[in-house]
Amino acid sequence: MAASEAFPIIEPDDPGGFRAWPGSLARWLFGRKVDRRAEQSSRASAARFRNICISREAGAGGGTIGRIVARRLNWKVYDHEILESIAQRMELSADEVRVFDELAPSVVQDWILPLREEHYAPQEAYLDHLAKLLEAIGRGGQSVIVGRGANFLLPREETLSVRITAPLKARTIRLSERMGVSIRTARRAASELDRRRLHFDRTMHRVDATDPHNYDIVLDSNSLGLQIAAEVIVRAIEAGQSPRDAGTAMATHLSPAIELSPPDSNPTDPAA
């Protein structure tokens, strides 16, 4: 799917740039004046959760679970697609953008590099594009978003926030098999990815991504397995659907049991 097709084109007001994150960004994304009573009335018959955000430990299978859930619900999944869209907008390759993905800004870039408002450094541009894309995806609804701190940006009351975990040993073995590297190398990779993601959320959103209170559901993919973990998420979404949609969901559950997922379609991301 081409990035231009995956994401709607939006022209939001200037949020004040990455340096104003998270205060002005939060106001820009969610501070628009609305009639709360009318909004609550219109949502009375709507689904409880409009989107699913999956936070994950490296090698826990969060990306794979997200794809299974999206297929079961017939929703869109946004993981590597986010990178591809941002790369297109920045006129860079996906590999070049991956350098900045879920990486908090360095002190050198934030305070030493002379930046003009009209000329962002690559990482700053990435963060601005990321915020705008997540906001657009959230408005569209029926999306599964993997990582990128999306659960800390989208409205909590209408987002099913999920954390996928697994013991380090299990994650290391999985990474070793997928990357074709030694256990020692895989363990270092898992630790570095976890550190990078935690630092991103702590810096950009001022939260501890390991705190279970930040999520609606925390699942151990090693003890449950990927399929059961995905099923728990699907059931939560279906339980929160409107009565009309719930009937469709019930009919879906009369069909054969959980469909087995195909091999991972993105072997370039062993930490999914």
C-alpha cells in the first residue's frame, strides 16, 4: 500500500514545532473547542474504542499481534507504514528515516545545532510529521497503531491501549532466530531497543512506558502465545461495540476459530 493512499492529506495549524512538544502539541491535537455535551451524545451509540495502540517490548511480538488483530477486525494496521509515509514526505528512504524512529532528540541536536524555524533538522522533521500522521490516523478510526508512543497522544477514553511483554530470555531467543544472530547479540539488541523506546516515551511524553497503569491491557505473549494475545484484544474491541455492530461481531465468532497468521511479512523488523 502506497503511503499516499494509507494516510489522509491534512493541513493542520502550525503546532509550534517539535520544540514545543508535548504542551503545545497536546493543545493543538486535542485542545480544539468542542461542545462536550453534543460530543457525548453523538458517541452514545458509537463504539467504545475507535483505535488500538500497541506498545511492546523488543522481540515480544507486538507487531505480529497487531497485524493479526487488524486482520481479524478488518481494520488498518500502521507500523512500518508510518515510516514509509514519513520517508515520502521528507523525501528520504525508509532506511534513512528508520535512524530517527522512536529515538528521542539528543542534547547536541536540541541545544547546540543552529536551527531555523523554516529548516528543521531531520529528526525534528520526523517528529513533526509523526505527530501529524498519528493525529490523522486517530481521527479516521478503526486503526491498529504499533509503537511510536501513539497511546500517549490519542484520546485515552476512546483508545484501547495495550502493552505486549515477554521475559527477556524468550524475547532474546525470538530475536536470535529472526535476525540469524547469536543469543548474546540478540540480547544486546533487545536491551538497546527497549532502552531507546523507553527513552523516547520518557522524553517526548513524560511517562514511564513500563508502568502498567498507562494501559488498559498488559499481555505476556510468551505465556499466552501470539494468537491468544490477539484474541484477547479482539474480544475487548467487540465487547465495546455498539449494539448494531455487536451483532455482526457475534456472527463473526460463529465462524471457525482463530485464523493462523501467515509468516511475518516484514522480516526486516526482528523486534516486531
